[in-house]
Amino acid sequence: MSAPAPGIGLRWRVVPPAPGRARRLVDRNARAAAHYWWVPLSGLAEPVFYLLSIGIGIGKLVGGIEGPDHHVYRYAVYVAPALLAASAMNGAIYECTFNVYFKLEYAHVYDAVLATPLRAVDVARGEIITALLRGATYSTVFVVMMAALGDVTSGWAALAMPAALLIGFAFAAAAMAATTYMRGWTDFDLVNLVMLPMFLFSTTFYPLATYPRWLQIVVECTPLYHGVVLERSIALGLVGPALIGHAAYLLVMGLAGVALAGRRIRVLLLS
Amino acid sequence: MISCVSPRTSGELTVLGLDPDRDGPRIRARLGVVPQEDNLDPELTVRENLYVYGRYFDIPKMALRERIEQLLGFAQLTERGGDRVEPLSGGMKRRLTIARSLVNEPDLLLLDEPTTGLDPQARHALWDRLYRLKAQGVTLVLTTHYMDEAEQLCDRLVVMDRGRIVAGGSPRQLIERHSTREVVELRFTPGETERMAEKVSDLADRVEILPDRLLLYTADGDAVVEALGRRRLEPLSVLARRSTLEDVFLQLTGRQLVD
């Protein structure tokens, strides 16, 4: 076999423009995912199970529940947008903890990537974009399911998917940054220790007023609470300027996460 | 530091005329890197490994497809193109890693102990590939513990000891400067070695006493062997050979183990 002919390369060796570089990693992830086509099935099925079990099952026991506007809603209508927010969080965290940790510590994917024109921050962005694309698929299916089950009451629900993306962005970036601090697989139990109470207590299943004031303050500080309020307000058509505050919380969290994750990957791999 | 993945500690450094601190991505676009441990992408097939890597360099898809077939041929992996990376043998993974490092037609190829852990067939196959690249004008920078590898591949080499350069030059220059042309290795029955060393010390430029044998450094090995016969010294074994880089390396860095 003859060696590859030299000379034709020079044309190619341009550095990809910055936004394109993160996309190259997204392409890589898409190719890898194609070998594991059945993995998204669980991500798609999970929220459907929630909608059916909690919305319909528990909803039958609970009956109606008073919304933020003191209007009484069917329980499924009340809880579905909160489950959408929680599933956006779960999907983002899963993608950016387990998957990223495997690539970081075991597959050494990023070591190879950083020997190319891609930079540490491109890796962070690429992984977060991957998480968002996967999250967008799940959220779309979820919103369609909500509509099919008659849990959508307002045209504002069209914004439910973009809001889920924002929630996904915030958690994906934070999870990515957290993963760079992981010392081993057992540390992922700490992630669950944070996620589970947030899922249960962030007014997912009942209103904030249920809690004593001090616990309300704690809940109001957690990110999922802001996601839940955002999704529920949108789904119920209770859109007002207050939502900007909730959205801003998630946006700042996401941007801070990207910056920290990029810096940490640089420290971990480029020293 | 050369591949712009570690910050430089001190001093001046330019790679391909560029500053690694400022132009990292531009420099890396023209480099090929073969790390000590293969870091192929285990979630992708052989062909996808090359494709995805090529796309990191923004190589257009059409040109890349053509290039990949060339590289698979070069690495003798055409039949394994659709397989995952994990079941490949060590030699195959190494060849794929080298093929991957060539995807962007690098001007400078960095190889970190490229043949460590490979069987002799795989080593020779790799050397052959690297030699062809050199012939095409690609600059190879490689680190190795194998002196025969350095002798085969290097035009210029430097010997490093504890992070410092202790000698530099072509393999031939280094041998001329730091060793004799030939070496005679003598084995005696254990316990006699030191006594024998005194009897032969005048026959060579330098005699090195090892626990199990004597090394006689000389310009003419055959003459030493003849002289031994005349003195009726009868070692258990006699081996006259040419000096190698290994002799130079041990001479320069000592025989103690460095951990």
C-alpha cells in the first residue's frame, strides 16, 4: 500500500470558525448516539409514564387543585408542566454527568479532541448543545402528549418547549461543571441527593403555600422551582413580567456553568 | 507544550513560527499528535474515528471521504473500517492512531513512544510507515526508550537525562563521540569477572565491569578477540559487535534505574 499522497492538505487546514467548532463535537455525539439508538427510548418513555401515573392516577384521588391565579384546575393540568420542567432537568443532568464523565475519565475523548483546533470551551459548549438537542426531542414529545391528554389550556403552551430548553441549558451547564469535580462514580450519588429533593419539593406536586415560610424561602432559592413556575405559568396562560425574573435566574445559572465548565476542562486536561 | 496543550513553564517557544499562547488552534491545525496511550473514540467505528477527527479540522466531507480510504489503506485497516475500535489488536489501534494523526496532512508529527508494547511485526510495520512519511517530508518528533527505534528513524536526536539534554547529534555522530566503534562482550564464570578485568584492561580503550560480563570498548573487536586467544583466556562466551545507541545512552545516563 502506498502512503497517502501529500500536498492536497494545505487547502483544508483552516481553523474552523469558533461557533462551528462546538458543532463538530455535536456531530461526533450524534454519530456515537446512532450506535445506541435505543437509549433515547427511555428518555421518551419516562415522562409519559409520569403523565399517566401521576396525572391520571393520583389526579383521580386529588381531583382539583388551586392554581397560582386561585382558579381550580384539574390535577393533571396542574402537575404536567411541572413534570415537563423536571424531565428537562433530568435529561440534561443525565447527559452531562454520566456521559461526559465517561468520555472525560475513561474514553479520553476530550484528550484527543484538544489536540485538534477545538478548545476546552468548545468541548463544554458542544456537550451542552448535545444535551439541549436531546432535551428538545423529549420536551417536544412531552408537550404533544400533554396536548393529546387535554392537559393544555392556553395557546401560551407553545412556549413550553423553549422554556424547557432554557431549563435544560441551566442544568446541563451546571452538571457539566459539577462533573469536572467528580472523583469517582460514587460521587454521582451526590447528584441524586440534590436532584431528588428538588424534584419532590420544587412545588412540582402542590403549591408553595403548603410549606412554612422558612422552607418556602429554601425552595425559592433552588433552580428547579424557577423552572416549574416558568412552565406552569406558561402552560396555564398566566404570563406576566415576573416570568422574566425566573427565566433570568436559569439563564445566569447556565452561562455561569458554561464558563466554569470550560475553565475546569482546561485545568483538567491542559496542564 | 509543542502541541499547545500545556502552558510553557519558561523560556521562548515558537511552533511553525507561531506563538502557542496566542495561536493554539492555528498551530494545532497543522500538527499531528500520536499520544503514548491510544485515545481512539470507543463509541465510534474505525472509519468514523477518522471521519469525526477530520471534521474537527474542518476538512470538507467529500475530500475527507477520499482521504479516509487512503489512510485506511496506509494503516492496513481497510477491511476493519466498519468495526468498533475496542476489539482491534494493540498494533491495529496504534496504526489507526497514527492514521488519525495524519488526517489533516500535518507539517509536524509528534509521536510519544509510538511502538511501546507492540510485538516485533507490528513495530516493523509501523517503522516502515513512519519512514515513508519522513521520505515525504513530514517532520517527525518522537520520544522513545528504544534505542534501535531512534537509530532507525532519527536524523537528529537528543539524549535526555532527568529532564536535561545531555547530548545531541545524528546517531552516527553520537556513537563516534561517546562510544567506540565496536564493543566486545565477555562472560566468565561468576566470581572471576573482576579478576579477568585486570588481565584484559590493556586490550581496550575502556573496560566496563558489569555483574555478569565485561564490556570492552574498542575500535577493532576482532583484534581484541585474537589477543584474547593469544593470552589463552577462555571466557564462557565472546561477542564482538558494533557500538549501538544503547551503549551511548547507558554511557551518558548511567546504569542505575531511574524511577
